[in-house]
Amino acid sequence: MLLSLALRNSLRNRRRSLLTATMVMLGVASLTVAMSWLEGLFGSTVNMAANLAGHVRVVDADYARREQLNPLHENIAESAPLEAAIRAVPGVVAVYPRISMGVTATVGEEIGEEFGLVQGGPLALFEGPLALPGHLVEGRMLASDDEVVIGKKLVEKMGGKLGDDVVLLGQTQDGSMSPAKLKLVGIVDLGNAMQNRQIFVTLEKVRYMADIPDGAVELAVYGAHRDDGAELAARLGALPELSGKDVKSWDQRPPFDNVMGLLSTVKAVAASAMVFITGLGVLNTMLMSVLERTGEIGVMRAMGLRRMQVIWLFVLEALGISAIGGVLGAVLGGLGGYWLQVHGVNLGSVVDKLPATIPMNSTIYGQVTPEILVSAVLLGLAMAVVGGLVPAYRASRIEPIEAMRHRR
Amino acid sequence: MSLCELRNVKKIYPMGDLEVQALRGVDLTIEKGEFTVIAGPSGSGKSTVLNLIGCLDRPTSGEVLLEDRPVAKMGDTELGALRAARIGFIFQSFNLIPVLTAFENVELALRLAGHHTDNKARVEKALRDVGLGEHFHRRPAQLSGGQQQRVAIARALVKSPALVIADEPTANLDSHNGKAILQLMREMNERDGVTFLFSTHDAMVMEQAKRVVRLVDGAIVDDTRRAPVYAGGAS
């Protein structure tokens, strides 16, 4: 009875209900687009970061403490036994030794002024998790230890082209100069300027350059999914072979240990703001309804309608209006999110200033998920509850005597 | 056993810094089967008496008894249940729920009184009894004023209440419809023994009453039982 009455009441002043539903629709649509965009932004960034660094990273504990100084001497001297031990752990899909080091790079014999970041690892790492072949804009992947693939920004800065000899000047783990002359066989576009300053060489070559002949600075471990990282890290941390090592999943390390919390906070703040603003619109409509129906509520109260039933009557009415607005808003927002998913938004040079640990693309694509659509509709209903409760409570305080006082 | 009783009832309404004494120690007993009018000028306390007997309000002092039960001791929920089950209301402005049909308006009263099943036959009978057998599915806006008041009467009577309280039920009707409505209520009083309690200024309503209680300035100045003048020719 209450449901039927509430639904009919929601159609009573159609223009006002339409306005309220439109308000909820726009609120839910905006929220859906914003959530889709945030999901795409963080999703792609996090995915790239997790793929780049490994779902779990194993380094020497001292290396982790002074990571910003890139202390190559704090390395894993014999990486093969650890790799074998890690591979035996359930849930581990792959483990790759890798060494990263800063170098200057130039085309020709002279020492250059361009800085780049060497990433040395097995080809399987480059072709698997890093998906470098998909980012090639010119040339091919590495086929020997004397070849190099470089990000396009650095190639531009160096004035290089495919086939050029590139001289990299780095340091060994004990600080000695360590030059290498390699042939440029591929140019990759990794999304932003910082990422495009990377230099990819084989594991053997980087071991030679860093003078870590049988080891690595870090072991990048991959499970089935990046979200399993923390669980995998806990299992790996229990291995006696990894005693004294720093074993952390991608989201347990800077900057993502904070970023993921920030993402949740941003989402919660955006959702709360939207619920509050739209809830005010619903509140306004419902208050007007309560004022208009004072006599009618009094009559029903006189006939025995209980206070709680009055509250339900108005909350159900607000829910009815908001459900329509919420579903339409989710559809509209879903279409907007889909547009973002296809076309993306180019953030331009803003992204280029981000550190290499946040590998964000210049163009951010949205990502519409069923969870976003469902939560947007639920938030639309939350708007109804937020906006409907106060008027409903007010209506429930109307005394039955109003039925006698009210004269239309 | 009387149906309801006011014992030395006083009612004071605060009006800012002032107090308005609406009732000044009223004693009144309504017996079962009565057809009583509370008459008096505006501000005499008619509506206050109806509100108190209808359990819509509480007295400042004195005692209100409904079927020998003191109303003052009941909580809001108990009072609501009592009103739903034992008292029918008919209002001057009809006060039907505009989004419900005639049938649903009447059924609502039954449901609020706790009857959730097998209501169809009762509702249809109540509407036929007031001459609206053809208008079950019309909404109030599709009915004339007289027809709306008939729905309101059906709504008040469908749950077989002990008492029907009617607040100036003919005030918004033309004389023809007013007579017809009064005739209908009289018939229900005579035939089914339903107790009616009215407030009115309308001389025609007073002529129909078996008992007229006159109020002036919150006190009963006259209480007369007499044979009513029957209004004929109702349609």
C-alpha cells in the first residue's frame, strides 16, 4: 500500500518530479563519468607501474633504504638461486632479474649531455610484462647484447635514428666509469616524456656495464594478477632464502602505497559531494511536497497511519524519483565514460613532469566497469535517502489534528 | 456504558505570551446510537470538543474516556490504533487522497485499521451503501463535491467504527447535496445504529439532530434532546 501510494505521489507533480529526477540523473551521470575517468587514470597508471616494477619486487634491504641514490653495490650478487626459490612458490608466474642505472647517452663517440635511465633485463621481461613490442614506433626489439631500444624523447634529444651507434656512459657498482657502444634498433613511445627517456638493453649487457656478472639489483616477480601482490609478497617474505631482503608488492612501495589511499579518498570525496549537492535538490522537492500535503498527512495520521509509515511513504517517494534519475544517469554517464574510453583526454605536458615511478600516459582513457555503474545507481538512491529523510521526518511529526485544522 | 465522556475538561492553547482558554470545564457524555450536533459560533470550542473525543488532541486538564478507557493514559501508537479501529472521520473539505481512486481511498481506511485481506467485498458494499456503485475507479478529481463527501462517508464507515466524527460535513456542499448527505447519515444512524457526532453552524444539520449541544466561549450553554425534522427528497 505504502509503495503504491508513494509511487503515485511521485507522479503527482510531474514537472517537479521530473526536475528532481533530472537533478539526480545529472548528479549520477557526472559521478559515473568522473569515476570512469579516475578508474582509467589510476587503473592504467597502476597497471603500467605494477608491470614495470613487478607485482612484487625483491631487493637488498640496504638498497631499499637508499633507493633514491641508486646504490648499485647493494645488489643481489648471485640471483639465480633466489630466482629458483621464488619460482617454486605457489602463485608465482614469472621472476625476472633486472638492473636499472642512470647514464648519459649520445650518438657517436663524444660523451653526451642527455641523461637516460637504462633498464636491463631478460627479453621475456620486455616482451611480456613491459609489452615493449606494442610500443615500438620504429625498428624492432633487441636481438643481441650489442643492441639498444630507446624511448623516443631521448632519441629526439640525441638527434639519433635507427642504425646509429649510441654511446652510453654509466658506472659500475664500485663507481668506475662504464661506457658501452650499442646499435639503436628500436624506438618506443611509452606515453610521456619521462618514460620516453628509458633505454632498454639485455640483461647481459647491463650486468657487464654495472659489473654485476651473475646478479641483479632487483628481482621483479609476477603473479596472476597485480591485486594479488600483497599476498604474494607475504608468501615470498617467508622464504628463508629471502632473509634480509626487502620484499614488497607494488602497492606497498612509494608512491602507490599512498596513491591507492588517495584514490579511495578522492572517490569518496567526489561521491559524498555529489550525494550532498543532489541530496539538497531532493530535499527541496520533498520539503515542498510535505508542506503541500500537510492536511493529507494529518488525515492519514488521524486514520491511524503511524509515524514510521509516514517516513517510509516519503522516503519511498524520493527513492522512486531517484531510482529513475539514477538509472538514466548511469546510462548517460556510462555513455560519457565510454566516450572517454574510446577517445581519452590528453593531459599534455602536465604528465611529462611526473616521476618515472608514475608511468602515466599523456592521454588518459576512461574505464567503465559494471561496479561503477552499479555504485552510481546506489549513490543515486543514497541521494534520495539523504534528501528524503529530513522532509520525511518532518512529515512524521505532523499531528493528526492537522487534518481538522487544514482547510483547502 | 457511554460511548465517550468528557469530565470537567479544560483546554488551553498558548498563543505567544497569551493563553486562549478554548474549553472551560466541559462535561459531556455521548451514548451509543446518538446523532448529536455540537453547535456554536466560531471560536466557541466545537472543533476542540471533536478533536478531544476523536483522540486527535489531549486536554489540558480533566478526563476523556472512550468506551470507558481513559485516553490520557494512552501513548501515540495506542491512540493511533484506537482511532484507526474505532473512530471514523468526515471532514469539511472531504480530504480524500487525490492519487487514490474512490475504492482505494475507502480500502486505505480498512488497511490502516489492520484489515489487509478480503477487503474487496466490504469496500464495494460501503461504496454502494453511499450510492457510488458506479464510481469505484474514479479519482476524487473526477467526482463532484457531493460524491467526494459520499466517498468520505464510506471511508469513515467501512471499518464499522463505534463513532463517526464529522467536522462541518455539509459546509462545502450546496444545499441539495448537503441534504442528501445528511439524509444518508441519518439512514445509517437509524438502520445500523452508527453513532454520529457533528460540529456545525448549519441550521439544516441542527434540524436533523436528535441532540444539539450548544457551546459559547468554551462552555456548554444548552444540551437538548429532541425529535429531528426529517429532510426529505434526498437524491
